Amino acid sequence: MSKKSRRARVRQPRQSSRPSPSSPAPPPSGEGSEDRGAAPQGAKKQVDFRAEYAYVLTDLRQMGFIALAMFAVLVALSLVIH
């Protein structure tokens, strides 16, 4: 068997697939942009995240109760076994 040699690997700099911030993307062409019905870029719609994700809080609360119940079952089983 031949001996394995350990050579230091030459690291090449990574090339990012994203454009650099210093070169902004070209603006889209004006053809057909008016009939899309899109809002202007500066106008942002306010979103009420509390109303949009109200179910998340109830799901988290339910998972917490289930985890607590499972932990209580583990403690009870450990007391019964020992």
C-alpha cells in the first residue's frame, strides 16, 4: 500500500451569485408595467401580524400543555418503576 500524502488545499475565493450592492439592478422596462396593477414600490401595506398569526399562539400553548403532560407521565412512570 502506498502512503497517503497530505497536501494543503489551495482555497479559491468564493464567487457570490448575488449582484454586489455597488451595482444596482437595471430598472425594468416600461412596457406593460402599468397594466399589472401593482402598487408603487414606495407604498407598503401595513399588516397586522397579531391577527394574521393568531392561530400560532394557540398552537404553541397547546404544544406546551402536551409537552407538560408527557413530562408528567415520564415522572410518574419513573416513580412507579423504581
